[in-house]
Amino acid sequence: MLNFQSQSKIAAMATSTPTLRSDQKKLITQKKQLRTQLRNKRQQLTRFEQHSAAKKLLIQLNHQTWFNNSQKVALYLANDSELSCAHVIRTLLQNNKQVFLPVLHPINHRQLLFVRYDQHTPMRFNRFGIKEPRLARSRLLDPSQLDIIFMPLVGFDKQGHRLGMGGGFYDTSLERVVNCRWLKSPKRIGIAHDCQQASELPQEPWDIQLNAIITPSQCILI
């Protein structure tokens, strides 16, 4: 789980611009309040509710053709009461699919790399205290070669908007493949508990929209 210092580091990255207009400040404040509210809801889930939600997530995904047909899938290891992908990862590996996990770029601090993962992959803790595979060039994959990227989130709405922790890691890492017409863009799927849904989320120009959101009870296709 992220400690207070790690959470503060991520949140600070979202507010580091030296001069902000009043409307920008208002948007940042609005997002900060939403993050607090939705994270509190997520953190109030019991261990039983978390475990049940993780099993239901796999059931939801097994009903999706695009998931069953995928071969190269990026997921995440849950932190801070995020909906766990552990059952999904295990099932993919059992079915001989390739699983990738995000790793913080050692130089470009807002970028993620995607490293192939299995049960024998050496792991370490990154600067936020989150577990990730040890970086190995031979196991890297460009995002354009992924079929699906499952993304954690703090909040979502039915329009496919995603509220993250504020660091902009996924937006920065996927900007190239999403905006370049000659590159294949992987499906961008948000994973969340049902309690993380908002009626409408504030958006900024660089926010990358999701193709779908999966919760324990529903699949919202955008």
C-alpha cells in the first residue's frame, strides 16, 4: 500500500506548475477533492468485499470476446485498495498469454515501461513503494504491441473519463501510440470498484480516454 509520503509525491506532481490561471487552479482543486472522496470510498471496502470483487472482475472479463482473444496484456499490481488483478493475471498465465506490468522509467520520471511478467520474475519496490518487475531490456515491450492495457484509477464516469492519482504516468506513456495514426493503439480498459463511479469527471486536454471500464458488476463500453 502507498504510504503517506508516496501519496504526497504523486499528488505534488499534479500541482507543480509555477503559474496557474484561476480556472486551472479550480480544476486542480476539484480533482483533488474528488480523489479524496473516491479513495475514501475504496478504502472503506472490507477484505471480504475486496476478495469478492476480484473474483467477479475475472467473471466479467471472461464474458468479453476482446479479452479472450488477447495475447499480450498489461495489468497492474494493486495498491491503496485498488481492485486486484491477481486472479486475472493467474488465469492469463495459465492460458499461456503474455502478461506485462508497468515499471517506472529510470530517466523520464513521468513515463512507464512495460515489462513481461511471470511467477519467476524478479521484483523490487519503486520510489513510490509499489512493487514492480526489475527492469530488463530483453523483456520490454512497446505499448503499441500490446493488445490491452488495464489501467488502475481513482474514479471514472460513463463517458470513459478516468481520474488517476495525478502523476500523469499513463497519459504520458500512451500519448504517442494514441495520437499517432500509423501506430496500433491497444485497448485502454479502466478497472475499478463500483463505488468509484462519478456522474461526470473534469477533464484536461492531455487526459487519455478509456475504451471501456470494467467493474465487478458491469462492463461499460465507450
